[in-house]
Amino acid sequence: QVQLVESGGGLVQAGGSLRLSCEVSGSVVGLASMGWYRQAPGKQRELVALVTSGGTSQYADSMKGRFTISRDSAKNSVYLQMNDLNAEDTAVYYCNLHLRKSAAPDVYYWGQGTQVTVSS
């Protein structure tokens, strides 16, 4: 069974930084990407950043220049360094694993989420 466990969330003042970690257990055969999404109350879940199996990173516009995603393939882990946080970044952050399977639908796994709260 594939499991994703996030950590590193918490309460931080505006302008501060946090580093989120996602540890993956299980097989990641067919890895397409690993990434971070977030969901604030009453809002849709949105992409924060992702990194593909080829090492290409992608960020939402509001994250560019502030957030950095990285991956440690040896540990099957993905990280999100968040700098210059503001109140709009307050949300539950979820780790995502995208596996692309031949002769089968793509599979997405999600972690349980970690709360990030930014006080202004």
C-alpha cells in the first residue's frame, strides 16, 4: 500500500518560512510527478507546485519566487520550502503522488494533509 505522510506545517507569522516534507512508502513505479496542493476553507484544492519524474518543476503563479519544491528520489520524498508567507497561504497542504500506468488509468495518492496557518 502506498502511503504519503506530510509534516512541517504549523503556525507562522507573515513573512516567515516553513519547510514541508512528504515521505512516501511503497512503490513509485510509473512516477509521473510529485507535488503539493493546498485547500483553504470554502475553496477548491489548488496546485502549489510539482516536480516531474524528469526533474522539471512547475509552480502556481502566486507561489513563484517564494516557494521551492525539491525531491529526493533515493528517499522517495518531496519537500516544499515556503518563504515570505502571507495570510493567503493559510490552508491545508496535501502531498500528491501521480503514477502513470500503462494499460491502466493514472493513479493519484494523497497524504492526510498538514495545516499551515499564517498570522498577519
